[in-house]
Amino acid sequence: MAVTALLFGGLGLAACRSSGSSSGTSAASSGKIAIVAAENQYGDVASQIGGDYVSVTSIEANPNTDPHEYQVSPQVAAGIGQAQVVIMNGLGYDDWVTKIADAQPNSNRTTLNVQALRKLPDSTPNPHLWYDPPTMPAVAAALVQALSRIQPAQADHFKANEQTFLTSLKPWQSAIASFKSQHSGASVATTEPVADYLLQAMGIKNLTPWNLQADIMNGTDPTPQDVSFQNGLFSQKDVKAFVYNHQVTDELTRSFMQTAEQSGIPIVGVYETMPSPGFTYQRWMLAETEALQNAIVSGTSKGSL
């Protein structure tokens, strides 16, 4: 991900805009806390916790693009510079946030790094932390603390919103537990480790070699041996479903999809960026979980949400 060199030069008052959000300048004038989230799933949770007292800008918010090819604009850089709270994933997924923030020191800015909140080492191989059920409760708790420091008078409001959010996660958590109790050990193949944390929580085995997943995630060519092994999972019907990254497809991943379809293996598309409008984080995760269940139990494909 390339960080634009023009971080300064008259951009101090520029707006950092995305759908449904406003700039740090307008947030300050309205008395709202200016939050910038690198990914819209974190921005959605920030909106749920902060309610009317926050203005949230989500930078990566298009589920139809490859988030690994994101290009930072001067407007985005200015928004991060003005933000009172910045949320980033960490684990190398959005290092451009750190570069921009470091270039624009702000003693009043709080940065919430989800990797740090989860106490995960840099060697953690899978950066898609939002699919891991413990992640967003940790993010919500950190948001309550950060927002309460900025607006102490609204601390009870933020805490109440956190409890509402945690309650709203229960249908997703119940769906995970129910599937695991009945179908633990079911096997799937994948293109990338996008939903691997969710698969693990559901008790699903991912038979795709890690090296193949990592190669596709990092944009390198998998070995012929790994490609052959993956195709064998389909032709021999060793897996109940094929889970692919809906946002990142190429000739190889499309060939896997074709082989899976020809072998009668149902396909499930998962996302790195929260589909919107129509979804909150918790509805999105429940929809992905239900799609996986329907594919494994009923043989139903769902390539997109």
C-alpha cells in the first residue's frame, strides 16, 4: 500500500470523507468526537458505541475492491491527522495508518491498535482479526475507555451502548456454538485465511495448505504441488465447501471455483470489508456464519451476501 507523499502543504483543514461520515473539522465544530477507522467494520462498532456523540470516518469501505491495493489520498491523511481516535487492525494489514499518524504528531489523538488490544505478536500469521469472536468485544471495551476520557459526562452512555452491542452479538455466538456442537470436524478448502478465525471457532477444519493461503493473500504464486493438492480436495470430495475471498479473485482462484463447482462442492464468498449498506458488524458475521452452515449442512452455495 503506497502512502501519498503529500501529507501536508495546506491540507490541515481538508476533509477526510467516506460514505456516511464527516471530517474531523466538522466533528469538532459540532462537539462530536472525531473517529477515523482504517476499516469500516471497526468504524461500524465505533458508531454503535459512540452513538450521537461521535463522527466516524471509515477509510476502507468498499467491499468490491481489493483492500491490499488501497492507495492513501491526501484527504485521508489529513483526516487521520485531525482525528481524536484512530482505529487500526495492525499485523501489517494497515501499516499506512501508523506512517501517517507518526508524520502528524497529535498529543490529543488516541490510536487503538486491535493487534495490541488482543495482545498478539507480530508473528501472528492471519491478520483478519475481525472474524475472531473475541476481537470486537475487546474493541468495544477500548472504545468505551477512550471516548469516556474525551467526554467524561457521557461515560454512562458509552457503557450502556457497549452492553447493547455485546447483547447483539449473542445470536452470532449462539450460531457458532450450535454449529460446533453438531458439525465439528467438517472440512472446507479456502483461497485465503480471511475467515479462518471463524472457521476455527465453528470447529471447521481448513484442509488447504497454509502456504497456499498465504501465497494467495500476499499476491505470490503458489507451488504446483499446493495447487494440485487443492484441486484434489475438490475432485476427491474431501471437503464440504469451498470458501473464497469475494473481494480478491484472479485466474487461479477462479479455476478453483470452477473445479469446486464441477465437483459439486458448494461455494461461500467471504469478505474482508463489511458489505454496506444493510449490514452492521454483527449482522455481517451472522450472515457469513449462516452461509457456511448452509453450505456444509445443506450444500447451498452463496457466493456473495
